[in-house]
Amino acid sequence: MGRIVVLGEAIRADGFALSGATVIHAQDREAVRRAWAAMPDDVEVVVVTPAAWALDPEPAVPEGVITVVMPS
């Protein structure tokens, strides 16, 4: 079973760590792009905060990874 990653600002993402998700903090465009580029191979789902998605609305999503943007 693959990993779930939550990507975005700490205030919206940190709570997901309690459920076992890997949290990656990214609050500017470069940090969001670095996070996508360094995504581990075993990731199956990435949940992105709306603010992080707005910084990079066309990310280089690895093949086979499901991407979901949190509601605002």
C-alpha cells in the first residue's frame, strides 16, 4: 500500500499527520515545485491545499499519482 502525502501550508496540512499521512510544508512557488520533484516513489495520493495549488496549478505530477485539492 502506498503513501498519502499532504502538501501545503502547515496550518492546513499538519493535522493529517495524525492519520499517518506524510506532510510536506510548502508556502511558496519554489517550495511547491521542489516538493513535487522530490515526491517519493511509493506515493499514491497527494492532497494539496488550495494555496499550494494556486502557486503551481500545473504541477509535474508523477505518473499514477492521484492528486486532490482540498476545498477552500
